[in-house]
Amino acid sequence: MTADARFWNKVAPKYAKSAIRDEDAYRYALERTRSYLKPEDSVLELGCGTGSTAIELARNVSKITATDLSEAMLEVGRERAWDAGASNVEFQCSSAGEAPEGPFDAVLAHNLLHLLPDLEAVLNGVAARLAPGGLFISKTPCLGEMRGSWKYRMFQVAIPLMRLVGYAPSYVDFIDIRTLEAAVQRAGFDIIETGNYPADTPGRYLVARRR
């Protein structure tokens, strides 16, 4: 088991009980995602956590394969899917780089990309799991956009200290929007929609189509 898997297993009970930080931003991004999905679609979600997004979208697609490296997170997700009657959500324990090969009509990655040490490799893997024209839909906290602010300096100090005592994952990228979007384009995608939900971090919402 990796250090990150142990970390997310440890925080899973508290994470499952925590409220969404910005419910309006989450709901808006969810509806934008829903607008791109079709009833016959097979969807892969990377870093699904406790499965909230997969369960919300389940009725709009044929099947969702929801993956996460934390088995404890997935156990919560399975219970929630059972309670919601979302029988077309399949939960699998895997890292983003080792997810099922597909092919898929869409790949989702919400609040994940800033936690990946090798973003380029994962994005190339996403492209390989999609047929030409398939969609990659993500939302990423772009902490680099706050560079120079007191909040940015606070995060730079706080995250390493939290990591030392086991309260932060092993890697957090202070990525900015330009760097993120350039990486997505290099992986073989054309970006067709963007937005910041929420605006203050910002949480960069991005829809890209595989060339």
C-alpha cells in the first residue's frame, strides 16, 4: 500500500462526513458535466473518493467505473450507491495511472490533477482510454493562481507541516491554469469549455475533446 493510499484510508471517515465547501459551485459544475453525457455512454472516473459525483451522474449514462486508490473511500461509495439504487456504478481500487483501459466515452477527474506527481503520464493515459472525440472532464484547484497572496503563502507553509504529521497527501502541486491547460493540450486534447467553480481558489473546470 502506498503512502497516499494509507493517508486517504485514514481520512476517509472524516472526509465522508464533511460538507461540500461550495455547494453552488459543485452543483453548477455537475450540471455542466451532465450536459455532455449521453444515456449510452460508458464513463471512467479517476479519484472518485466516496463516489458522490459518480452516483449523481449514474442515471444519465449506461455505466460508470469509479476508481480511487483508497479502499476505505470506495467502501463508503459502495454503500452510498446501494442506498441510492445506482446499480450501474462499479467501484474499483486503482491509482489514476492503473485505471481500467476501457475504451470509454468520457473520463472524469475532479479534484485530482493537482495531487499527481506525473501529470503528463496520467493525461496521456486518459487519452489512451478514449476514442477520438471522447471527452475528458476535470475540475482542479489551481493554487498557483493565488501566487503572491497571503493565502498562497499560508498554503506553502501549512501543507508541508501538515504532511509531516500525516494530515496532507505526499504531493500537492501549486499548478496554475496556463500550465494545466497546456498539459491537457499536449496530451492530445482540444479544450472546448472552461470555467472557475468556485472562483476564489480557483477550481478550474475544463472540458476537452480527444483529437
